[in-house]
Amino acid sequence: MAKIKALLLSQGMHGMISQLEGLAKSMNLDFRHHKVELKPFWNLVPPKFTPVNEFILKERFVCESKIIISCGRKSVIPSIILKNKFKNDIFTIHIQDPKVNFKHFDLVIAPEHDELVGENVISTIGAIHYLTKEEIESEKNYIQIEKENKKIVAVILGGPNKYYNFSEKNLENIFHKIKKNFTSDKYKIIFIPSYRTPEEVIQKVYHVFSHSHKVFRKIDKRAYLSALGLADTIVVTCDSTSMISEAAMTGKPVYIAQMSAMRPSKRFNKFFKKFKELNFIKDLEDNIEEWSYNPLNEVKRILPLINKKLTENGII
């Protein structure tokens, strides 16, 4: 039986692509990506104030798919445009809070801490993503590292957003905690940057830690997967719920390198509270311990719920 075709809409950011691909792969879809580009003015306008009209797009695109999966603010209106055009011939899924009426989509999938409620809303614990244990295991030996009877720590670095600025003070605090807890005689640390990690932050990490540990200075997906596979313990900076959710699917201890927030975030606070209650994470402080938990696999959990909706709508 041929796979159902799907169109994935986003502005092309790694975290969005991870969520889109994670869902599309779990649904066994024949998917392709389309990077949404709006005309300059409409990039600044929230979706609820944006006209549902193709003139907002830099270029029109062809849709030959039965399922549309969108993620992120810029993809909201293009998804609605397609739904208005093709009606019940397509099934639209939006990942994250669309900030518009949910009725515009057949299904909305959003993390629990967004507090969305509706008949067509599926809530997830944390962010969904593309990672699988099989993929991590297959790339485990990509990083060649001498363990020297030391435990491996993977430090996953995010980047600035509207809540966290990766200031010199924040970085010094994180560096201090890492040095104190993961001494070079007992631990080997692998530092992995993300697409949002500023070059100056990578350079600082390299300058401070490269003499005793391994610091990747370029974006390398295989290194990211390998580090997660090799690690006994994982440390993730607090700015990315997506990366924290990805780390939690390993079942390994995950420490959060907290930073002083530029402004309070109810969403982040609820996310951290939930993940602590489920024993997925602890804050990186002055002591290190080992613990285990059932690995987080939200895509697998919600798949039957999605298939039920697809069946009800005659898509499968």
C-alpha cells in the first residue's frame, strides 16, 4: 500500500523540523518540506491579525498532499489557506499553539504547558521530536573518545531567546557548576552546540574546556546523536524545551543548566515543574546523583489518537 503524501510547513528552524519529521515518520508518511516565507511586513504581524490570502506569501507553492503538518507562527496562515482551498480533501495538523481559533485545523498538537483545550487538541508532555532510540544507537560510535574509565557527560548547548540571553554572568555560573560537578579525573565531557548557539559562546566553551574535554565547534547531527548515546549523564541549557524533551527520551539522568531569566515565563516554569514531577530532570546544582525513569516517547503515545481522527475524516 502506497504511503500517504504529506506536506510539512515551517520557517525551517531545526526545532520545528524535528517536531514535523518526528510526527511524519511515526505516521509513516511520504513527506516533503516546504519552507514558508512571508513578505517582509507580514513577518511582523501575529497570525490572528494576518489576512488569509496568498498575497502574504513570497511565493505560492503546489500542494499535492492529503495531510498538511505545520509548525510555528509563520506556517499558520498558509495551512489555513490550503484548508480553505481543499476543504475535506486534506487533513491539517498544527504543532504548537497557533494563536488563532483551533477550528481552522483538523488537529492541534501542543505541549501540556501551553494549556490548550479543545475537541481537536492533543496535549503532549514536552515537545515531540524526530529522535528514536534506534537512530541514537546506530550513531553511538560516531564520536571516537577515550573513556579512560571515566563517565561520559553530554552537554547540549542552546542559544539566546526572549527569556535567556546567555550573558557572561550566566555562562560563568554554568561553567562553574560543570567544573565542580564533573571533575576531569572522573568525567569526560562532550559539548554539543545547536543551531542557535552563538559563535562567541562556542569559542568560550572551547577556550575553557577543550584542554581536558571534547568540544564540537560546528553543528553536527551525528555528533549530537552519538553524544546522547555515549552519555551516562546529560546536561541541557534551560532555554530549549525541545532539546530537554529529546534528552528525556533516553531514560538517562538529565540535568538542566538554569540561567537567570530576563523575564518570567509561565510556560517554562510549568514545563520544568512537570518534568521534575515525572523525575525526568533535576537542576544542575552542587551534587550529582544517578536515577532512572521510563523514557519519554510522546509520539508513540499519541499516534493512535491521530489515526482515530484520520479514520473519522476518511483520510485512512
